[in-house]
Amino acid sequence: MRWWLIVGCCFLMGCSDSENTEDTGPSGDASSLDVSAPDLPSPPDTAGPSPTGPKAMIAIHADPNGPKVDRATSENWVTLVDLLIKADSFGFKLTLLMSSDWADIIQPDPVRRKVLKGWIGNGHQLGFHHHTCGHNSPDGYRDVADGFCKGAEDRGSVALAFAKVKDLGETVDIAAQGPNTNGIYRAAEWQPDAIYATGEMAENGDGHDHRFITVPRCTNEYGNSYGGTQVTYAVPEIGHSQLDVGNFIQNQSQNNRAALETDINLMLGKEHTELGVHIGIVFHAREYADTPRGVERDNYATDKSYLDAIFQLLADKGVEVVTARELLMAADPCNK
């Protein structure tokens, strides 16, 4: 087994998903986009890297709505569709971590459900995303007593949010939840069906000062007390770093294309390939947009053109992009 149940108390690591509340999503009407029967491009006809070699994982956070912002919108759905078309043109498999609010806009729409099913059938992975009460923009679901929760309406247990994503009819076995302020949230709000996790790079690095290089690990710091007794789970976890796009252009300025290229070169070198390292990247569904970039460190006009260049960089370096599930199953850190 890749995880087992352990009774006891735990203290958890932080989360890398804190963000501004300014909405930088694109505008437009989802009804104008014909996605009823998407013809997704076939992966490139190349031999590709060795199946045992280092790879990259790209996690996409489809954020929940919060007290001051709406993230699960028709406009952001269109942006996500565009992103998946681009990823498929490279043969990249993304890890799609969705909040319950995204499930709410997908579930009643047969076209969107069909599109999501097509993504999963094409090799992408569906997972769960939750903003705790420690987040700048919490989703309101909680299993930790917090009467304030930064103004978010109390929407009940996190188990309810997870169930909405699971009810989309696809396998949901991975989650990204946080931040984990004072080590309390993931001890109380983890779901047993989430047998994998993505987490903060600081907890999942290779022991050196890199920004995107990660090594899968096993952590016993996830749990809940839904049955009246505190339980924890041994969960395989992989790290990821937020790219400098959207709300993160300034506060993640060092997580840029140049730093990514440096880490890719290191990962592909003999010294690192023998350590079982991979590249871990995360950005948000709304960020694949024609939002003006306006930074001096690169010449890309929009966030969308910048992310296209990130995909091209990975392709040019011969780095295969696979799901977190694939990497964590292969590493199997909880059975070593």
C-alpha cells in the first residue's frame, strides 16, 4: 500500500497557496466558445525521455470563490479550456486541482462535464483544492473552529467540499490544501480518499537552494477527527513552486523562466538525476490569459505568452510533463 492509517496527533507544514485577492482573470462569455466536442491535439510523435528519468509536474489550482472574489466563473472556465488545449498540443499531462465552486459550475452543465471527462480520459489528473481559514481568500469550508475566517461564510465541513469534486464522477485521489497556519488545518481537514498530496516546496526540496526541484516524500502530517478520534495518514507528497504570473508577478518574482531553466539543467545533470528529483510547478486556472505582463525581467507581453514560453522551454529541454499521481506512484515514498 502507498499509505496507511496511523492513530495520533500531528503538526503540519505550511502551504504555498497564499495569494492576493485581486481578480486578474480574463473577460469573455463562455457560451461563445464551442467546446461541445473538443478535438484535442495528439501528443507529439517523439520517443520522449526515458520513463525512469526526471520529469516535471504542473499543478493547476482552480481556486474557490472567496469573500471578495469569484474565481469559479464562465470566463475562467474558458481560460482553463484554452490552457488544456495548449497542454495537449505538447503532450503534457496536467494535475488539475479543483475547488468545490468549480464543481458547482461543471456539474449542472453537460458540455462542461463532457469536456472534463475528455481531459481525464486523455491522461490529465483531477484533484481537490481547498483554501483554509488561514488563506487570504478562504472558501468557507472548515473543520477548525474559526468564528472569523476572514469574512467567509461558514459552508460546513471540508468533507462536503471534497464530495462535490468527487461527485463529478472522476477519480479524485490527490489534494492541495492550505495554508496550514500553526500546523492545525491539515490535521483536521484531510480526506481519507486523498492518498496523494502536493505541497510547499520548502518541505519537498532536495536539500539545496533550488526553486523548482522537488523530491517526493512521505509525510504523516495529514488527518482529521471526523469519527471523534484524531487520525493521521501517511501521504506521499510532491512539491511545487508558484510561477511569476498573475497576482504573483511581484511577490514570486524569483520563480521566473530563467530560474526554471537553471533548475531544469541541474535536474538533467548526472548529479541530480541519480537523486530521484523532478520539477514541480504550479499556477492558477485564471492565469492563462492575455493579462498585460509589464515586467522588465522578460519581454513577454502577456501572462499567456509567458506560460506558452514555459511550455516551450520544457519541450525544448526534452522534459516530459506527467501527473503528480504518476510521479508519486513511481517513487512510492511511504513504502521505502
